[in-house]
Amino acid sequence: MITESDKELLIETLLITVQGLDTPRQSLVAPFLNTHIPGSLGQGTPRELVTKIISLCIGDSWNNTPPLLITLIDSFDLKILNQEIAKICDRIGSPPPAGLNLLQVSIINNATPFVNRVALRTKLEGFESAAADAQPILIITGDTKSGKSYSSNYIDHFSHVRQTVITCKVELDPDLALETGPEQVARDLVTMMGRPLGSMPSAVTNLKLYAKQLASWVLHEAVQGNAKYWFVLDNFIGEKLREDTKAFLIALSDKITTGVFRQRCRLILLGFEKSILTVEPGKICEDTVTPYDKTDIAKFIDEIRDRCPVKPDPTTLEKKIFDNLPNDETKMSELNQRSRALILLVAELTMMVKKKPELNFLAILEAIMDDLAALSTNAVKQKISVLKSSLNDL
């Protein structure tokens, strides 16, 4: 699977090539003449075409060999333009194990730990259905650093697996909150939909009126095609949140519960104060993030062991994950860091062992993760790089 940031990277990289072509649509469909892509792509600006074809290729998943996304990447030499795209190809080159429920896994996008959160997974399944038209708003709450913002990783994962919705996420940077007005938020959402910005309403002095006009514009653009959009707004809280930006969020939440908008759009607010909204409470559903413990981590450990060419002792892995874990509000972020480092370490070592079967996988794994608490993903990459260099010297 790929993440939303992967998708954005692919869009921007492919756009560099396509926007200079005389016939961008013809060039994009050329590698896919015997597939459904030409009939599904439609017309539009280079950005709209690029956004659409990447979404179509992602949606096709592993129905073709090689996957259509790999064909697109190779046809336009995107790996040469950006080395990070080669890593995306490594992740999506092989299909997942048969029968695996990708919405229930503890490791999403082959790289990100997402443990437990049964309630959120269940709510999103219902959120996709027509029954949720009456409750098109989801607010995710929880204690400080409990993982509210982290929920967006699974929301992206859900949209890629389901292939029925497109997520558009805007995260407010606290340092830029005073400079981030409603125009910027609305523009970002419409841009992520691949829609043109020419019809954006001009600013008016009446704050509430302009907020309603911007909200109507965003939602109107969202229902022009056949796609369903989930708008994910993160960190729009605190004293630095501008009043005009707050008014836009209120207007967006009000209008998304009406007409065709409630059938085609959803609004997900991460860490938002529910009391600020003016929409009827019955049109909102909520999910509260709760900390996970050793019982929850057991499934994650099972998935890690399934990825190993030789299965390590589960008790050893559990001890490495939980040793000297802080008990304050940093606990969840520390668990996440250790889990991410372990996922990367197993993936890197597994690829090395495939190339050099004589390597002792378990011995190297235990040596590198001796102090898992001190490992970040960058530290893992550095240790693997040193190990590869030493092996090449032999």
C-alpha cells in the first residue's frame, strides 16, 4: 500500500513531465491502451489528469501484473526523477498474502504501526455507507498525545483499500495558525481534489458570509464528478486559530449535512472542540482514542514475526518494545517510534537475507535492536548502511 504523502509525491513528480507536453492526456493513456484507464480518465488540466490517473492506478491495486501504478512509474521514468519513488515501488511490487484483511492489520502501508483502534475501524466502515448520510461528521478526541492526529494514517489506508473514497487532509501548523486563513484551507482542499481554482469566491468584509461562500464552493467542487471525498482537518484548535478560519469550519460542517453534500462528502475533525460547531449533535459521531497495552501489541508482534524469514521469540520482541517505557504523555509516541523502527529493521534485514542467505537473521536482529528505545527510523537506516558496507568489504 502507499500513503497519502506517497501519492502527493507521485502527482508532483509526474506533473513535472506531463505539464510540458502538447498532448498530456494522450501521453498518459499510451501505456494503458488495453486497460480500463483510457475510458475512465476523462478530460481536464494536466494536474487534474495526473491526479486522476494516479488514483485509477492505485485503485486497480494488484489486479494487473505488474500493477498499473508500476507501469505508470516506469513509463515516465519517475524513479530517475526522484529516488524516493523507487522505495514506493519496492513496497507495492508484491501483492499482500491471500486472504489478509487489510483493514484489520496492525501494520498499514507496509511501514506504519496502527495497533488496536477497533472502534475507529468500525466507525469508518459505517461512515462509508449510505446510512451515515445522516451523520456525515466524525470527531476524533482523546488525551494529549494519545494518537488523535495519527488516526489520519489509517484513514488514508482505509481510502486506498476501499478505493471508494478520496481523502483530502489539511493539518494546521501551530506556528502558522495566525497566517492561515479560510481561503488557504479551502484552496488546499479544492487543489487536492484536482479541481480548478478559478471559481473561488472573492473575499467580502462580512466574515460569516464569506465563510459560507467558501464552504459552498468547496462542497460544490466536490460533487462535480463521481468521486466521494472525505475532508480530514487536523489540529484546528487553540487560541491561535483565527476567527475567520473557525467560521469556515463551522460553515463547512453545517453545509455538509445538507442536500447532495451529505451523500457524497464526509468531514473528519481530529482533536476539534465539538462545542464550537452549530450543527445538530445528532448529525455528529465521535471516536475517543484510548491507550493500547501489551494485550493490544500482541497482534502487532505476530504480524512482525510473520514478516521474518526466521521467527524471533515473541517474548523477546515484547520486552524490547516495552522496556523502560515512560508512563507520562510521551508513552504513545515512544511506542510508535519503537514499533516503526522494528518494522523497518525487519524489512531491511529480510531483504539482505534474501540476497545473502548465509546471514544469521536472528543474531543480527537481536544485535541491532539491543536498545530498541534508542532507535529511530534514521538510526536503523544508519546501522543497516554500516552493516551493508562491512559485508561488502568481506
